[in-house]
Amino acid sequence: MQNDCRNCPFKTKATSKLSECSLDQLTSNHLELKLKKGDSIIKQGTYSTNVIFLRTGLAKIHLEGPYNEQIVKLVNAPSYLGLPTTFGSKINQYSVTAVSEVEVCFIDLEVFQNILDENREFTREIIREFCKNELESFHRCANRTQKLIRGNMADALLEFSDNIFKSDIFLLPLSQGEFANLIDTSRESVSRVLTEFDKDGIIKITGKQIEIVNKKSLQLISQNG
């Protein structure tokens, strides 16, 4: 399925910088797919022939380590996936899996590289986003290793609220086991701290729904680690 990229309602800031000619190239050289929760979008270790644009939904980036798999972060739409293979190795260095139902566009890698060459402002925005993500990864890595479980839990809940769902009420997108993997702790610790936050009136838990009731307290826990 191919829709006209010029009329796409999910354009990023970078895409808005493209010329009409480049948008026509994208239209002719992409494939749109709807995927279910749990479907693989990118597989680590495979050869990459596409850049992927996440139009709608939520996905997780995860990496096979020497002993087990590590969830690196969650990515919400709209966002480009697989950019490291655009600039560097043509082998996918991590996996991406749908956490919800998603819509994705598979864009031919050579076409995407040509568009980068031909559109300076588009390339500037892509690099800016790339650098932002790298700095966030540095901070996330430092926080995981230096903060206690309550601080890391607060960080994750604030990330869900402020950046992913943009709401103080949301459905927890991960199982407790996945949540534990994301913040480098045990499933039992996740359950315990969520229960503590609930009892302290910081959040309200209803099934998988989380409501942040006292955001200032959550921010203080995040700051103090």
C-alpha cells in the first residue's frame, strides 16, 4: 500500500523540510504495513535494506547481550527507526518490536540516503534528532546505574507521562517483567515499588492503568534518586 507522502498526517519536523521532488521519491519507494503487538519491526543481526518510519503506535528497542536481552527504550510515533544503519553498519545492531498495534513505512535505504544528500535542512533535522537520542541514552545509562529502584521507577513513569502518552493517566505498556528489564531490576521490585507509590498516594493503580496523582512527589523522587 502506498499513500502520497505529501499528504501524510504523521510528518515529523524533518519530513516537513523535504522538497516536493523528494516527497514524490518517498511516495514511490515506500511500503506501508500495519503490525500487531509483538510483531518484529527490525531484527538484530539481519542485513538492512530499509529505513523504517513509525507512523503510529509504540515500539521497544531491545538488544541481545551476552547473557540476556535488554530493553533499551520505548519509542513512540512519529519517529524514524534504524537510522544507525543509514550512516554506519548495514547490519542491524538492535531489534525493534511493536508494543502496541503500529503502522510503519519501510523506505528503501538507497532512496533515503539520496534524499539526505539532496535536502540539507532535512539532514540537519535528522542529525539533530540523532544527537538528542544519543544524549538521552547517556543520561539514561547513568541514571540506571546510579539511582535506586524508586528513582528509576519515577523516571520511567514520568517518561511515560510526559513524552510517550503525554497524559497523567495511561495504560502500562509493558508487563512487569519487561518493566523490570527496562529499569534493570527484578519483577518483584517493580511490583513492590508500584504498590508503595500507590499506598503513598503518588499514583493510583487500576488494573494496568496508572494515574499519576502527585506529580511533584514523583519528580522529587526522580531528582533525589
